[in-house]
Amino acid sequence: MLIYRGLSRISRISKKTPFGRRWLPSHPLLSGASHSAAAAAADSSVKVLGCREAYSWSLPALHGIRHQIHHQSSSVIEEQLDPFSLVADELSILAKRLRSMVVAEVPKLASAAEYFFKMGVEGKRFRPTVLLLMATALNVRVPEPLHDGVEDALATELRTRQQCIAEITEMIHVASLLHDDVLDDADTRRGIGSLNFVMGNKLAVLAGDFLLSRACVALASLKNTEVVTLLATVVEHLVTGETMQMTTSSDQRCSMDYYMQKTYYKTASLISNSCKAIALLAGQTAEVAILAFDYGKNLGLAYQLIDDVLDFTGTSASLGKGSLSDIRHGIITAPILFAMEEFPQLRTVVEQGFEDSSNVDIALEYLGKSRGIQKTRELAVKHANLAAAAIDSLPENNDEDVTKSRRALLDLTHRVITRNK
Amino acid sequence: MVIAEVPKLASAAEYFFKMGVEGKRFRPTVLLLMATALNVRVPEPLHDGVEDASATELRTRQQCIAEITEMIHVASLLHDDVLDDADTRRGIGSLNFVMGNKLAVLAGDFLLSRACVALASLKNTEVVTLLATVVEHLVTGETMQMTTSSDQRCSMDYYMQKTYYKTASLISNSCKAIALLAGQTAEVAILAFDYGKNLGLAYQLIDDVLDFTGTSASLGKGSLSDIRHGIITAPILFAMEEFPQLRTVVEQGFEDSSNVDIALEYLGKSRGIQKTRELAVKHANLAAAAIDSLPENNDEDVTKSRRALLDLTHRVITRNK
């Protein structure tokens, strides 16, 4: 099966490793995407692991790259694999449950807590999508109704528990958003007024606490102390990351290591640890749990790095069309950090701060001259590849749903890199 | 690591641990006494190898409950102090206001997250549920206080419910958690819960009285901070039952301090203070009854602790500051 994608986007280079896929971005910003590389791909021996590997991003020559397609139903041929649509139905069930889980006695608290779970404002639901896909990818069948009595009951129960992880993850995430907006004096979030702006700081703080407590209760109901510990640690990481961001010394602000650590805490920890929790609930081995963790972590990091780039580039390939909100808030992200490595003078500007918007312009100038954007993208690609590698390392499984989900997870590693908004 | 990097955060978090309000370390005291009262020996050092090891471990876990309880309590204090924009218009410097809010939110989150991790480490999901519910109650109680309708403000039932959420839930549920960790039966766990709940309610009711009477037996020598903040407490609620006209004053609010004087007048004429004390005594007695209902135990430490818990039910009533 071939999934034919826009040629301008990606050409694939595969190496002769068990993990056949490596993405080398041929983004307009990055010159050097070589067509010869794609030709080389034609010779590659892409091994098809148990997964129905049939990505072919290459160019004209479709020959030779289609290989062992593990018999699959014809539906696979037309299927434009959309990770989000694979789990769309389940997600609406989750969304409904989530809304009922955050109902509160006190009306104002109820409106506050539900604020971001209302229809249309749920955000991209990226995390729950990943988690549900991961649950299937780790060989838990989405249970068929009215089948096989006991066996499906167990499968159903496990699935419910894994869905619960997705719900808990969303509650923790939204709680942290509510508090972060208070910390940032933010006016808007997800296109609507931020809660603190609309209902006051105190209510936003209380609503965040409320969501957190509901998440804790839901967590406890799973009766799995390792899972409880994992997600409790996430809460601590979120706070640590936010604190790191707010209270950096000058040296720390200019340090890539510090930045990556902070990014792990703030962005990747939630998804990595919840992926791991999914694996643990499924009774998987420690090794598989670690693979799930690695997937989440690298996906999260890749996501954030591209986020950093987009803040500069926006929907345009060129600099300065983005919202520039990070730099205006004095948050130094990967592109600038890379640029500082090439242009030490930039550090002086950074240390002066960016309340003066002429400093923003100066910084953008240096950034444009540097390879900061490109290097950030390259780093994102590296992490996306690591995420893909984790999926490839999962134990073989021929089940149709499993392989579909794994493909979807791989597709996500591609999407986080290529998205432009 | 975080503390070293963020001195300000540390001072914020520690500030409330140092604060010398009465009842400082009150909760941990109750919890440690409860732990002993439920027949967990304070382990002797260098004794009896294995037996004391598991007793020690249990004690440590129960101490952990006390620590978690304090963290949750302080976190809620910090978050309760977050101000809304409206408060800046009363002349609070905007920079302090902003930094104050941020620090309050962050420090509270920090404490909550530490409490979460500590809770998880106990590996007891029922305990996790209990204390997570406490956080929910604290939030609910504070929100109830912030967002009352006129009818609710004048309702004794609403007030008692709010008081349970804001004050008594923490100590009742942590007492119950102590019992559960000790492997006690559900009945004993409920007795521990009842003790904590009634003690907490008695404590708050006397607190309400003292806000009016201060260290003197007469009215108006207290700080009057509740009423000045528009918070209607038990004495006023009782007074309103006797003098319905007082309700009109209450509805007008107390930004005008002459209204405060009028309310105090009504209060003085009413039996509001006495009735509140009586209610406090009733709850203190219920707390004492819970201790008396505990399964008999002749161990010296156990009986000492139970006497101490009974003594506390007396002290919460008779304290005058």
C-alpha cells in the first residue's frame, strides 16, 4: 500500500537498519533536500516488521519500494490514514465523560471547571489521541459489543481504564493551563477569553485545583499505585517546569540543556508518563513500558521544538510572521539558543531583555542570519525519529487494529514535524 | 533542587509554616495523637528488631499523612490569598499584586504537587482518594464562600456545609486516613473521622465567636475581620433568627462600618454568641463520644493519647485566643 504524500514535503531516506524509516525534511527553509537521497531510497531494503509498513514518501519511482504488504483488507488501499479519525468516536465518549467528571456543586466552580471542556474548545485533543492509539497499539482490542462474554468484558474494562488515563491526562493538562494563564496574566486561550480574564484570578486558581483533585480521585480509582506515582510525578514536573521558566538566572536562560530539561518537564513529561501508564495498565513488560515512554517523550519534545519555530515563522516560511509571543514574554527558545551559539553578541541583547521591541527586531535579525531555525527543525526531526524508532521496536503483532494504530502513531511523528500551525 | 533555585518560592511556602497563628501545628498534633490512640506504638529505638521495624514503618507512614495534611492546608491558604483584579483598585501596588499572585499560585502548586507525590508513595489508594477529596472540598468551600447568593449567606445549613468543607474536611479525612493505614476496621475509621469532623467544627465555631469577642468576654473587642469582609458567621446567623431586621442590614453589606456597629448591637441583644458556643460544645461532646467509643485498650501510651484527644475537645471550647 502506498500513501502518496505531497512531494515537496518529505523525501525519505532509509538506512539499512531494522527501523526503516528516517525523515529528512525537505522544507523550503532547509535547502539540501536531495532528490538523490530519494533515489537511494529506492534501493533501500525496508524491512517490513510485523507492521504493515507501507510508507513511501519517495518520488517518482514507486517501484521497488512497495514490498511485502502483509495481506490486508482492501480498505487499507484507499485509506488516508488519519490518526485522529481512528479514535474520533472514542474521543467523543471521553469528552462526554470528562464533562460529567468536572461537574461541581457550586455553580461558579462548575462553569469555571467546565470552561475548557465545552464543545468546540477542547483544543486539539492531541494527547488523548496519542494515548488511545497507544492503547490499541499495545494490543488491546477495542472491544466488540455483545461478543464472547467474559473475554470482552475484561478487554472492555481494560480499555475503560486506559480511557480513564486519557481523561486524567486532560484534567491535569487543563489544570496546568488555568494556572499558567494566571501566572502569565493571559487574556486569551484557545481563541476565547482565558478563564482568569473572564472570571477572575482566584476562580481560575480554584478551578485548576478542583480539576487536579478530580484527577487525583480518578487516579486513585484505578487502584494501580505505579500509575498513581507516574501521574503524581507529572504534576510535580509541570510545576517544576513552570518554576524553571519563571525564575531563570541569566546563565540558565542561555543554556540549551536547561531549556531541554524545562521543556521535558513542561511539555513532554505528561505525555511520556501517561503513555507509560497505558502500557502498565495493559500489563506490558517493563521494556515495552519504556518504549511507550520514549515514544511519548520524543514526540512531545519534537512537538515543542516545532512550536518554538512556528512562534517565529507562523504560517509563513519566513521569519517574523509568527506571533513572536515567546520572545515578547522574554522566553528564550531553541531557535534563539542555537542562534546564540553562532552569534555570541546575541547574548547581550538577550540579557537586556525584550521589553524594548527594538531588541526583538535585533534578535530576529540575528536569527535570520543564523541557522537557528534550521537547527531547531533538525533537532525536532531527530526526536521524531526516536519516537518512530520506539514504535518500530514494539513486539511484533499482526492484528489489524494494532498495526493500524502503530502506523497512526508513526504518522503522528511525521505530522508534528510538518505542521505549520 | 527547586528550592535552591527559587528562594522566593521557598520563602513563600515556608512563610505559612512559620506563621504563629493559634492552632499552629494543631492538625499534626491531632493526627499523631490519633495514630497512637489507635494502638500504634511509638516504636522504641533499638528494640525487638522486626516487630519494631514494621511499627516504625507504619508510624512513618502516618507521619507522612500529617505532613501531607499540612502541605495541603498551606497550599489552600496560599491559593485562597490570590486576589482578583478588583482588589488592586483598593490601592495595592500593581507590581506586588502581580508578583504576589504568581508566587502564591506557584508556591501553592508546588506544595500540592509535593503532597501528590507523597500521597502516591503511601501506596494506598483509599488514602489517596480521601485526601484528594479533601482538596476538592477545600476548593468547594472557598468557592461557596466567594459566591454566595443572598439566601445562602443567611442560611445556617449553607454555612455549616461550607464550614465542613473549608475547615473540618481536612482533619476528618486525615484522621480517617490514619485509621486506615493502621489497618483498623471501617467502624473505627468512621469514629476517627467523626472525631476529626466534630473537633474541626467546634474549633471553627469558637473561632467565629472570638472574632467578635477577642480576648475579652464582651463584644466588639475582637478583630471583627469576618464581618468586615462580609463573611457572615454563626453568631450573626443565630442573631438573625431572633431579629429578622438584622437581615436587611446584612444584605446591605458591611463596607459601611456603621452597618457593622448596627449588627454588633443586634448581636449583643441576641443570644447569638451563646448559641454559637452551645453548638460548639455539642460538637466537642460528639468528638469526645467518638473517642470513648473506640475499642478498649489498656496500653499506657494508647490511654494517654486518648485522654489527650479528649483534652483537646475541651481546649477548643475554652480557648480565648
